[in-house]
Amino acid sequence: MFSLGKCWWCELLPSACEGCACSILRNAREGQRFLILLKGTAEFLALGPGQSPQPTEFSFVRFKEGTCCAIFTFSQPPAAAPVPAEREFIIDCRSIAALSPLATPC
């Protein structure tokens, strides 16, 4: 007789979220800051207005194992307002070639 519980072969399948970046993000702490290098690029990701050459500093929020989604926030200086706007950035960890950890402010 067999059980209708968890399948025995599920544990033999590789995790969908494999790779260096996924492993790092799986163990990252909330608030940890990174620069992100996407696969196929040579420069760290810059999301500023006009695609400024200054890399964007991302703060880690969480990692969703089932979808391989890594969720970050970043501050984007607005063109007209005096206060920077905080934005959310969601990316599949398998699209990240490199992560550069930044020092956490004390």
C-alpha cells in the first residue's frame, strides 16, 4: 500500500532555484545591501533617472523559494520632490550573475 503524503521522489529532484546568487539570497538577512550584476551585462545595475552610471544600492527584503523571486527595495531620487522615493525591485535570482555585498551601516 502507498501513502498519499509527500512523494518520495520529490526530494531527489534538484531545486529550481540553484546557482550562486540564489544560494546567497536564500541565506541573506532582511536589510542586507547589494549591488546587482545581471547575466549578460558588464556593469552593475543602475536604475537612476537617465540611466545614470552610478550603480543602484538594493536592500534585500525576502526570497521566495517556490518562484525563485528575490525582492529588494531601492531609493530613487525624484526629479521634483525633495524626498527620495522608495521603490520595489523583484527579480528571478537565476537572472543574477553576481552580487556585491555592501557594508551595513551601524
